[in-house]
Amino acid sequence: MEPESQKTPGFTAKRRRADAELMELQSSLRTGMINVKVLMEFRQAIGRARQASAAVQQYLEQKKSGGDPFAMLPKAIQERMQMAVTLLRDVI
């Protein structure tokens, strides 16, 4: 099994590649190609995925450096609450 300290660089590289691919995918879709509401939902989903991977990255970096890896939780919870409010507004 790979030590925890060696997992972080691998995750970082994979996260960067995935982020670049998501941005490329997002930019490949333009208004007019698909329904605007579907496009907006797609872009929001990509944003949520990028935020979640950034939170994991922060957690791993804090844990590796001996900091408090749970210090990022309030921000992650705030992001989730913001997403929930957005979804509720869309439903209303």
C-alpha cells in the first residue's frame, strides 16, 4: 500500500488534468447547442466537482504539512449550503 505522503502528488496531478479537461469540456458547449437551462446546470455541476476536488486537495495538503485538515470544513459546508439555496431557488 502506498504511503499517504506519496498519494498527494499523484492526486494533485490527476486533479489538475481533470480540471483542465472539465474546463475544455465546458468551453466546448456553447449557448445554442443545447437548452440554456441544461447548459447552466452542466456548468454548475462542473463548478461543484472542481470545488469538491479543491477541498480534497486542501485536506491532503493540510494533513501532509501537519496542519488541521478539518479547518477547510466550514468553507466546504458553506459551499454546500450555497448550492442548496441555488437548487431551492431553481425549484421555486
